[in-house]
Amino acid sequence: MKQFVIGIMASCLVLAGNAQVKATDKAIISLPNLQNCDKCKDQIEFFISKTEGVTSIVVDLKRKIAKVSWLTDRTNKEYIKTAIANLGFDADDIEAEEYAYKRLPVCCKKPVEPQKTPPAPAPSKN
């Protein structure tokens, strides 16, 4: 009888443990306008890690990507990309939100290329 009770208790523990397993998913998100700046990296990692359902995020500055894991019943890849875009960074096919991009520190913005002015026309000899 003791073995039967112990067997039932063990079965309940196994079933309870399996009930807690949540479905997760992973993705690599391209961040094309990410600059080699720790502020950018820290900002993305901090805010996206606070997004509901995100279990981990690691930003790689050199490769300009973010490796993200999330619970599938709470969020999805598109929502995470939109959250990154709302911080002011491009995320795969979603462009950065313009107002958020303008508010980024200068070091986090794309370098502005100076505009080339066409050479002045040479004075004519008339």
C-alpha cells in the first residue's frame, strides 16, 4: 500500500512539473542602424527585457543583431520588432519611429554624411 501511495505522489509531482512548461520561441533580429555604442545596446536590452513575455535578449554590436527569446503565449516576434522600432532603432523590416529616433543621443544615430555642393561654374571670358 505504501508503494502505491508513493507511486501516486510521484506521478502527481511529474504531472505538476510538466504543467509548468511554457512554449518559447527564439529569433535573431537585424538592427541595421545600430551604432557601435554601449548606450544603444544597454537601452535596447533594458527596455525589451521589460516587455511582457520576453525571457532574454542579447544585443551584438559588431554583428548588429539582437538574439531574443520569448514566451509564445505572451508575445511574438512582430511585437518585439515594433517595440525596438519604438525605441528609435530599425528592426528587420520595421523602420524606427521618427520621433524616438530624433530623441536618441548623438552617438546612437547614423553618422550624417556631409552634402556635396556642386562646384561653382567658372566665370566665362566674354
